[in-house]
Amino acid sequence: MPPNRIDVTEPVRVRFAPSPTGSLHVGGARTALFNWLLARHTGGVFVLRLEDTDRERSTPESEAEILRAMSWLGLDWDEGPFRQSERDDVYRAAVDRLRASGAVYPAWETDEELEAQRAAARADKRAPVVRGRRDWSAEDVARFEAEGRRPVWRFAVDVPGETVIDDLIRGPVRFDHANVEDFVVARSDGTPTYNLAAAVDDVEMGISHVVRGEDHISNTPKQMMVMRALGAEPPVYAHIPLILGSDKKRLSKRHGAASVEDLEADGVLAQPARNALALLGWSYDDKTTTFTRDELIERFSIARVSKSPAVFDMKKLEVMNGRYMRSLPKDVFEEELIAYLRKTGYLAQHGPHAEAVARRSAPLVQRKLSKLSEFDVLAGWMFRDLDFEPEAWELLAADVKHSIQAVGGGLGRIDALEPFDLDGVKDALQDQLHILGENAREFLEPIRISVTGQRVSTGVYESIAVLGREEATRRMRLTLARLSELWAAA
RNA sequence: GCCCCCAUCGUCUAGCGGCCUAGGACUCCGCCCUUUCAAGGCGGCAAUCGCGGGUUCGAAUCCCGCUGGGGGCACCA
């Protein structure tokens, strides 16, 4: 454990609180995962809360997608999902209490006045903070109201003063109140802002530890002030580092697969996805890189979370995914593959026998895939008649004479083979390979292409075996015929 | 401009003052496996621990400064 860090062992109440304004990003998923792991590790409670107070941007589709993505990742929640849009009365009651205690005040400044205040502060090399006037006369207020203006409610930040976050990961982080503006707590239409709602909910829901992205750290002192003004003790905070793209900027869509949805569509399985996500900013020791779900729960420690941001590497995830899939029992892999092909519509697109063909193909691709979306590249040929890819045909055409020899030689052995099975095919072709004295690549590649039509595909022996003697030899003869045409033409 | 955070191979990281002539993983490069291709095995390249000062017998590890990177600065969350 890093120095001066305390681990959390008592049962926690944590929450994941996304705003439903898009899909669940890798960064958000990692935050959810850490919260979930902390809850499961300590035998605590994981609360899910949708922060949908921005009615413009929040959508039911996005909410459904986030819930679905979490379920897919196996991150089950114990309470919720709660929606802030359904808790308006709770926030209004909180604002009333803040008004009663004088912790907040009505602010009448116009947008222009606010802008001028911030600009002046900037010019003065001070933080661009806003402090509303608190000494309007009764006449002023009456006039504003007559004009139809409605005030926002701002939190009266104590100046001078200081709020210190005792961050579990970063240690004490101090904020001088001179740099914290009198933030808005209730909009002029009476709706609560994020800082109010989040603070009230964390208190009301009995949240003991808030684990969230570092991008929220400047909000934390504000929320702590609200909690204290409400007479509550703030929870323990842990601000985790951000996840970056390869350009070291915050990970976003332009970096490629950046959401859980994308990973799933790419054919990554949940287990390796969790594994990879957990390893972004967290490690168990100096060697272990693969963890089962239960190992993750058992070994996770918030104290071992790194302070520095991490660049997300899709390639590494793919490698982990490939290894994981290879380690799966045959039948389990087959079911995963079928489920994926069904979900993506691949099966539906390839006719009535597609599922049967895909099931037969499963053992041929298991060893070769790093993600399920590569299935078509390897096994697509099985779903159609022989149809050469241009690059594949070029490989055969590059040395027509040799290709004819290889395919012809292979055909001779296959045609007469008895019994016809995988081992038989393998022995026969290897024997032929010895006779010809060629290297494996020179001899086997043309045969593989003659049967699959693809430059990259499933293995030669397996491909021939899965086709059966009749179909395999038919394809080889077809190839031979085409090669002969080419030969004659030349 | 202001506030906050961060800084070990290209990337993810181990490292808690001597075990570090810095360990592991991914990438990349070789070789092996006479089953090709994006499998597997073995091996290799790769960090003067961002820079400069301290503290100490001894610093990647502690302190200060600098530089660099990131985040935040709404009636968004």
C-alpha cells in the first residue's frame, strides 16, 4: 500500500451517479466499477443514482443504455436507480432550510452584471468569482419582481475561510474560499442545481464514501459547504484519476471505442473488460494481470488506486480478451459466440443454416480471435460459396504453376483419404508436404486459400475437415480450374 | 488569467531510504514449434526514475524550486 494511505475495510455505502446524457463511457464505467468493487469488497451497499436535473440533455434512452451497460459489465446495484428528477420536493425542502438559516441568499444580478464581475476579477488577476449583492432595498426587489425577474439562490460562501478535502487518494486538498464563488443552489425557476442535489442526495442516502472522477474535485468543497450548512457531516472522498486517450486528452468518442457499448459491439467479453478497466489506475502487485470477478472483489483496495491519469489502450484489452476467450471451455465459448452473432444480427443476415454453420466454426476460431467482431474475417467464408478475395487470389496467381502443384497435390491426397477426419487430413497433407520437401507456408497457404478464398482465415486442416471431403474437393477443383485458365492464358 | 491535481520504459504499472547495475504486462523485433495467417513457447530492444537544488553514510523513494501534462472556473453535470 502506498505511504500514508488508509484502506477502507468497514462496510461502505457508495454510489455511482451518472447523468443520462449519453452512453456509459470507459471512464464512467471505471468509476462505477471502483465503487462497486469497494462495496462488494467491504460487504457494503452500492447505490445507483441518475443525475438528470438537466432536463434538456437527459434522455430516457441514455438512462436505459447506462443501466444496460452496467448490467452487461456485471455491476449490480443494491439500491435505486434513483432519479433526481423525481426528488424535487427533497431539494426544495433543503433549499428552504438553507434559506431559513441564511446560508443562501437571493441574487438578482443579470447575466451582463455577472460577466462584468468575472471579467473585472480576471483583469485584477483574481479568481473569476461571483458574489451577489445582499443589500438590495425593498424598493429594488419590488421593482425587479414587477419586471418579472426571479432571483437565483446563491450559497453565501464564508470569506475568509477554507475547506479541506481529506482525500483518500490525494491526501488533504485545500481550497481557499476566496477562490470559490457564491455558487447557485437553486435556479430562478426553482429547480435545484447539481451541487445542491448531489450534496443533498449524498447526505439523504447515507453515502459514506464518494468515489468519483478527479474532474469533480473543485465541486467537492461546494458540496461539503452545503452539507455542513444542512447540519450534516460530509462523507469521505476519493477522487480517482481520469482516463485519457492516446493523445493524453480526456478519452472521448474520437479516440475510437470509448464506451461500454462500443466494447460490447466489438465483441469484447464482460470479464476481460472488467479486468482491463480495473487495471486502469489500480494494481494489485508487481505481477498479477488477470483476475476473476471474485479475485477483483477480494483484492481491490481503494488505497492502491494511482494518483496519475492513465491512457486507455484498446490493444491491451484485445489481448486480454483473446486470452480469456481461449481459456474458455469449448461449449462456453460457443455460446458466447452465438450470443454475439445473434445480437449483432450476423446470424439473421446469413440465412437459415447460419447458426449451425457458426456452431461448427466455433472451435476453429476460438484459438484465433482477439475479439468477436473479427469472426467474419476468419470464418466469413463458411457462410458463402467459394469467392476469392482479390488479395487472396493474387497470392495464388503470383506463382500459378506452384499453386497448381500445391493444390493439385493436396487434392490428390484428400480425395483418396480414408478415413476422412481432422487427423487424417492433417497426416495426409503433412505427408505430402514431406514428399514435396517444401516449407509449410509455401505448400499449405495455396491449399488454404483454395478452400476458403481468404488471405486470413481459419486453419487449413480444420477448414478442410469442417467442409467434408465432397465440398472441400469441389472447392479445390474449382480453384484448379481457374488457375488452369490463367495458366493457359499466359 | 485564477484554483486544483499529477510526473518510473512508447503505453499500463511495481517501487513506501539500502533488496534497484529499476521488476512485470502490452506494443515492437528476433528465434522456435516442418499447422500458413492475428495462436503458443523462448529471447531481445526499451525508463541516466521530467529538470535543478537540497536532506542523508545512502534517494526513483523525503523537502523546495522549475518545467511539462491534465482537470476545473455556467441559472451543465
